[in-house]
Amino acid sequence: MNTFAKINPILKRNWFKIVLGLLLIILVDILQLMVPKIMQIAIDKLRIPGFTQSDLFRYSLMIFLIAIGIALIRFLWRLLLIGCAWITDRDLRQLYYDHLLSLSKNFFNRAKTGDLMAYATNDLNAVRMLVGFGLVIIVDIAVFTIASLFFMIRINLRLTLYAILPMPVLTLIIIIFGRKIHYHFKRVQTTFSQLSGIVQESISGIRVIKAFGQEEAEQDKVSQSAYGYVKDNIALVKIFGMFHPFLFLIIAMSMGIVLIFGGEYTMLKEISMGEFIAFFSYLGMFVWPMIAIGWFVNLYQRGTASLNRLNSIFEIEPEVKDENPDFDITGINGKIELKDLHFSYNEGSAIFKGMSFSVNQGETLAVVGRTGCGKTTLIDLITRVYNPPGDSVFIDDHELYEIPLAVLRENIVTVPQEIFLFSDSIADNISLSNPDSERHLVEEAARYAQVYEDIVSFEKGFDTVIGERGVTLSGGQKQRIAIARALLTNPKILILDDALSAVDTKTEKQILDQLITLRRNKTTIIIAHRISALQHADKVIVLDAGNIIETGTHAELLETGGIYRDLYEKQQIEERLKAEDD
């Protein structure tokens, strides 16, 4: 990917502001270049008889008015160009966030949250600085270099040649140090990502750390990572520590040369005192591009290093995306069919080896099996969290890839075992997919999920703001709020992936009884370890080693015997023993 591919369209959309801002910079530079010329004329006229105090005041007024003009125009170009830099930051940040949302679950299985947050903070800030001040510096360098040289040559060509004698050394220094800055800044950004990742994991897992008394070990881990970050920053600072002194050495050499030869030319009357002072002023303006080059090299290397890091994320294609969908399909009814499904992760051992079954619209399917038999993977394939093989999964007799992803996501809702709740009010968590839902609908969904009484017992009821990830709630409360969230959506296909594991048997039965009434004519898939949760299912399938080994109703499977009956009897014994202990 071209380094600037993602920001070029943003810059093009704001081209007028950028061009106007750059023109204003050129105007400011021209006004600044007029000041030494005015001073030259005024100083040279001091020796001319008849030059009065009013003449001196006139030249001073001209400089004063130019200074006011510079101040006003500088304010305008800053408003335009720095404003465009922030617009670029905003749009690029939105592109980055939108791209993350488009990526598949598999990407987030590999990526670290700390790394992704580092891209959104340090790297985007470096890009903003490049776009904002980088453009300003480039124009300043061009205008001041060309114009200063022009005026210096007009004053004295030989003195100008002496002044620029050290310049080739400057070019060599910029090339050498520019590469080193780029390399070390990439290292700094990488170690910052690592540090962010470690801190983020430590904060997220703080309860586990405290439970196992690992505070000191985590402190050491963060300390080592922070030391690495400091070490890389010091290496970068050392480069700058050498870079800037070299620049000022060359500047001092140039000024020393001008002082020697310019002073001699002034004494020999080859140039006037006013011209000598003006030459020194133009040399000072010519020196600014030298300093600015150092600053620009810093901004450019940091900005491009950060852009390349961001591009590495932008280059990642979503594994799950629309592939020749039929956009005439605007909804689904809920019939599901699997035909000879084979699937494995990353060419590993097969998870499914030719699985086939069907669920009609309005039916409830129960999926049972030992841990690791592929229950959750099956759900991930039906919902296209992962891509199944072609012609193996059908919904309403449409091959899964024919259905647009947006339609699939709107009509299928999964409630996983591991619930994620946002640090927001309970009402807002329930109405996540329907933010404009009326309160009575939110409360009704909570009643169906058997969590209404728990919620109203809180001081602020549905307006209670829960902690991060719902930490202030019990596991059962979190699961029931998630179920309420799904019921409010009222999808054509509802999947409960062991979403009642933290709920007691009595509450589980109440929820399932409500589902029978509420989900009439809509398809429901229930994955559960407790057999008692599956008694009302229209069909039960038992998975083992990637195959369906048993299928039927709850009663049929108990009568037939096998794994399902064994699981049921074991759970009955466990419940009796638990009741005796109580």
C-alpha cells in the first residue's frame, strides 16, 4: 500500500482550505522578507543629508503595519491548515475504527488490544503532526530558501557563495540521521504498543491477579516493558541529541563566514552597512529552513513510520465479507439446513466430518455434546462468524453466501456464554440494538428474561450504571440481561450458546417457558449442558468428534439410551446430591 493512500482522499476533500492556507503562508513569508529590505533602505538613508525623524518614523510604521498583517494572516493559515490536520485526524481515526469493525473474529483472536489502542493514539497523533506542520514547513523551506538566496545574491554573489559553502554537509547529515530516526521511531512505537498491551491485560485481569497474589510479578512485567520503552526512547533522543548540534554547527559556520567576509566587504565599501545588515537578516531567514529541515525530517520519519504501521492494519482484508450476495434477499424466515458440512481451523484436524441436519421455521433445536465437540463452532458457521465451505449451509433454501451479511446480522442474534456488557445503564445495555426502544418494551424484555425484579431492586432501577463489563452484576444477572437484549430485538433466529449456565434451574425453566410462547413461529437454537433445559425442544442433536451421533426428541433419546441418556442420568444424580447437601 502507498504510504499516503489513506490520507490522500481526505486531503483532496479539503484541497481548497489547504491551498488557501498555503497561499497565506507564502504571503506571510513575503511580508517577512520585506522587513530586511526596508531596514536596509532606512539604514543607508541615515547618512543622506535631509533624512528626518519623520522619514525614520515612516519606515518604522511600515514595519509595524507589516507585523500586524503577519499576525492576522498567520492566525488565518493556522486556522485553515491546523484545522485540516485535525479533520484528517478525525477522518483517519474513523476509517481506522470502521476498518476494525469490518474485520473478522479471527483477527481479534490474534491482535492485542494494547497494540490497537497504540495505533489509535500515538500513531494517529504522529500523522496529524505531519499533515499539519509538515505542509507548513515544506512551504516555508521552499519560500525562504529561494527568496533569501535571491536577495542575498542581489546584495553580493561572492558573499552568498561563501555563506552556503557548508550546505553540502547539511544534506549528508539529513540523509544519515533521517534513516536512523525512522528506524528508532518505529522501535519506539512498537515498544509502546507492547507496554500498552501489558497494562491493558493487567487492568482487565486485575481480579485474577489479586486472587492469585501476583501483584508483584505483574509490577515486574510492566516495569521491564516500561524500561524497554524508555531505553528505545533514549536511543531516539541520542540521535536527536547529535542531529541538532550538527545543524547549529553548520549554521554557526555559515554566520562566521559571513561575519568575516561581509565585514571586510563593508569596510572596503563593496556593500553598504544597510546591505550588510540586510544580508545578515536574510541569512537568518535562510538559516530557518536549515532548522526546519531537521524538524521536518523528524515529523516526516515519525509520520511515515506511523502511517506504515496503520497501513499494515488497513491492508488486512476481512475474512468474512459479502461475496456475490443476492441483494434481493431482504429478510429471512428461519429455516436452517446443513448438507455434508466439513470444517477445520487453519488446515488442522477436522472439527466436522460431513454433518447434515435441518431445522424448520419456528422449531427449537437443542445441541448437546461434551466440551470441545464443536457446538460453538457450529453456531459460528451458521452465523458466518467463520466462513463455512460453499454449498454446506443454507437458510430458507438460500446458500449462506447468497444472503447479504447485513441481512444475516439483522435476523440472527446469538447470546454467548461469556457476556459482554458496556459500562452504561442497564436500560441502554438491553436496548443496544434498538436505542430508540420505548421503556415499557425494555421492561417487558427484562420480564421475559426473568431479570426485572433484580433490576428494580437497584436504587436507580433500569437507569443503574453498571461497571465495566458488568462487573457489579452477578453472572446470572449478566446472562439474563443479555437474553433480554436479544429478546428485545426479536430476531427470526435466536441462538442461546450455553447462555443459561449461570442461572439456577428454577429461573432457567421460567425463561424457557417464556421462550416457548414468545418465540412461536420463530427459530431457536439452544446449546446447554443441563439436559433439563432441552425438554421442550422439537429436536435434539448430540455431537461427538465432529459427527451427529444421536438425534430425536428429549423423550426419544431417553428411551433409546446412549450419550444423551448418560448425561441426563448423571445430572439427575448430581442434582439429588446437591439437594441432600442443602
